[in-house]
Amino acid sequence: MNIANSKAPVLKVTDLGPATALNYQLSLKSAERAYRKADADDKKVISGMKSDCEFVIEWLTTGRRPGNKRGVERRAAYQKEKLMDPIRMQSFVQHSSAGSPSNLNDWERFQIEDALSRLTNRERDCFVLAHGECFSFSEIANLLTIHKSSVEVYVKRAQEKISRDLRESIFLYK
């Protein structure tokens, strides 16, 4: 088929510039105009475009993901708390010592070993697999032949113990 002789409509594409709320509002108006002229099949696609534009406009104007009840600045204490740097935990598990900035020195390795020493064997296994090896709870449950809910409980308990140790242990402070 010769593209030059085809009867397909030629669409005009306009670059609206950077992603700002104003530019998305212009895109939304264009989509609304196209929706009024479209047939049934195209209306389905265009309505998806409209809802995407509305989602982004709300996100850009409020500074929050639409639908969230709380912004990141109003999280509960347990949601803000970062128990252990995930990069350090992964570096601990891999025993890497090539010149990467994520490598651990002896003191950092001692701190992690101290925190993990207070966990039961099952808590340690689940915590290291989840945070060091980055396995999902389902994968850990399959590996250890336990229920996924048990893995969740073990990891939560381990996090609570490590959190408590961060507040109380003399070894875990910098």
C-alpha cells in the first residue's frame, strides 16, 4: 500500500512543552474536542486519555498522588521510619568488597551483625531474604516451606526488634 495515496486522516501533533498543569489542561481540552467528534471505538481510547490528564493535573496542582488520604509529609511514624539502608543490607548479604561506595566497612558490618544477632533463626532468615536478597514474601514462603502470612509476621517482628535496638543499642549509633 502506498502511504502517500492512503485515505487515512493525517493527525497534527503539537508539542505542548514541559509537563505543567497548564499544558495538561490544554491537552485535556484537545482530548475533549476530539471526544465530541470521535466514533464509539475512539471515544473509549480518548476517555482514557482524558482521565489520565485529569489525574496528572490533580497530582501537579496538589503535589500529592490523587486518591491518597495523606501526603508523604503526614505519614505515620512506622511509615517514615527507615530501619536499615537497603543498599547496605544487600551489600552485607553479598559480602562484596570491590570498590563500590555501597560496600561496608568493618564497623557497619559489625552493626548489622549485632542487629541480626538478636533475631531468632526464622526471623533472621526471613528478614535477610526479604531485605538482603530482595525476595518477595511469596518466594520466601516457598523457599522455607511456610505460609506467606508467617513470613510477613517474621519480617514484621524482625523489623520491630531492629527498630527497638536502634533506639537502645550503643553499637548501632554512628
